Amino acid sequence: QVQLVESGGGLVQTGGSLRLSCVGSGTIFSFAAMGWYRQAPGKQRELVARVISGGRTNYADSVKGRFTISRDNAKNTVYLQMNSLRPEDTAVYYCNAQFTHPPDYWGQGTQVTVSS
């Protein structure tokens, strides 16, 4: 059974930092594109950052220069370092694993709240 488990969310003040972690189990994630998505109340889920198996990354414009995605294939783990957090970053953050063929896999989400 493939599972993704996120951790590291919480409440932080504007300008603060958090580091999210996502640990995968049940398959080899080194071949997957791993991503972080977020969904704020009343809004659609959106891509925050993504790292493919070769290490190339891409980011939403709104987080460029503030967030960094990384992966440790030996630990089946992907991280999201979030710096200079803003109230508009408040959302539930989800980890995603995308392989060559469907389905995608999702974690249960972790809440990030940034107070002003």
C-alpha cells in the first residue's frame, strides 16, 4: 500500500519559517516526480513546488525565492523549506507523487497558518 505522510505544519508569524516533510512508503519514490500543493479555504488546490526524479525543480511564481523543495531518495522523503512566510501562504499543504502511469498519490495534508 502506497502512503505519503506529511508533517511539519503549524502556526507561525509573518516572516517566519517552517519545514515540511513528506515520507513515502510502499514503493520506490526515486522514480517519481514529487510535489507540494496547497489549498486555501474557498480556493482550488494549486501547485507550490515540484521536483522530478532528475532533480530539476519548478515553483509557483508566488513562492519563488522564498520556498525550496528538495528530496532525499534514500529516505523516500521530500521537503519543503518555507521562509519569509506571508498570511497568503496559509493553507493545507499536500504532498504528491506522480509516476509515469496513473494513479497519483496524495498525502493527508498538513495545515500551515501564518498570522499577521
